Amino acid sequence: MSQTAFDAVLDVMEAYFDGLYRADSVALQSVFHADLLYVNATEGRFETHSLDTYLHEIDRRISPMTRGENRAFNIGEVTLINDRMATVRASATMLARSYEDALTLIPTDDGWRIITKVFTFEELRS
């Protein structure tokens, strides 16, 4: 896998983190594949959504930026499996929760896009 592909995946992740921090559905739409599968795998909260449903939830959210939260996003691991697939393990602390994401990215005509977002979260104690 080329350094160019690796850098492109990192660029997608930066835009993903920025979109989450700002609760910006337009920015997030640019990093997700139209066929995104969103899976909340948190115990007792299993749910799946399409891209449209997820973006609608983002539009209703008060952003971490507006709340005055520190920007707390991290990439744990990037794995470039081949020239057609990458996985990213990422974490975030926002909205009084600690999140763990497992993302799968694929290249498209418009660049690399997140096709699956599987995550869990834990409520943070005050």
C-alpha cells in the first residue's frame, strides 16, 4: 500500500473528527460512503442506521465545539489491508461519553470513504 493511500485515509479521519466535533452533517457526508452501515454495538443499545438517518441525528446534536468541549479524538491504529480496503481503530471523548470506533474505508471515484462505522461507548462519570 502506498504512502499516498495512507495519507488519504488520514485525511478522511481528520475530516471525520472535525465533522463530529462541529456536528457538521455536510462535512460528515463527504467522508462517508452513500451505503454506510452505522452500527451501535454498545451493550443494551444495539442499533443500525443508514447514512441519511445518522446524518439526521447529527443535525439534531449540539456540537462538542458549541458545548465548549476540548477536541479529544485519537487514531489508535490504521491498517491498509490492500489497495481496496483499510481499517481504522479510533477513539473519542465527547458528549459525556468515551467512544471506541472500528471503521472500514474503501476507495471510490471521489477518494477514500468510510463504508462501515461500528462503535461502542461508555458514559463518563461527572
